[in-house]
Amino acid sequence: MYDYISIHSDDYTKKVKSKILEQYLISNLGFEKVSHLIYCTELHGERIRLRGIPAGLDGNYAYDTLEGIEEVNLIEIDLPSCISNILEHPISNVATAISKEFSWIIDEDHGLN
């Protein structure tokens, strides 16, 4: 099982500006900004962390800091180590909402059953 859900465009070429991502996550999904491109929310008593990431065309990434990054093409939602059926549904809803908003896809092996 994966420890995160990946959301991205089909070929990683479509990007979203970090300010647009931030506004959507905070205004529409109720996330709080932790730092640049890192956001958290609480679902059923569990803290869920989301990160916007600049990735290469193969989906790989390497970065020391997200500070100064103005566009991302990959979003990862970290999953709690013990995820219950009660928690799985709202996390799936968040991932689906994000993928629809930006016309991106959720990886098939997305970490949920």
C-alpha cells in the first residue's frame, strides 16, 4: 500500500500556479497553510497533509525546498499509517475534487482500497 495519493496531469505537462492551488485548497476544501505548498486539514480526528510538488515529465522529483516554487504539476496527499473505512471516503472525496478542479488524474495505485 502506498503512503500517499498522487494527483497529476496525464503527462505531467500541465501545471497550476501555486497561488491558485493555495486559494482552492483553503477556500474550497478547508485546508490550512502550513508553509509554502504544504497544507493540512483534519478529517475524522486525523491530520491529513497535502503537498504541491514540481515534478519532471517522468513524475520524479528532487527538491531541497518548496520556497519560491511558483507552479506545480503533482499533488500528493499523505495517508495516515492506519486508515479506516470511515477516513478513506473523505480522503477520496478530497482527491477527486482536486482532480476535477484541475482536470488531472489520480494514480491508479492511489493508496486507497
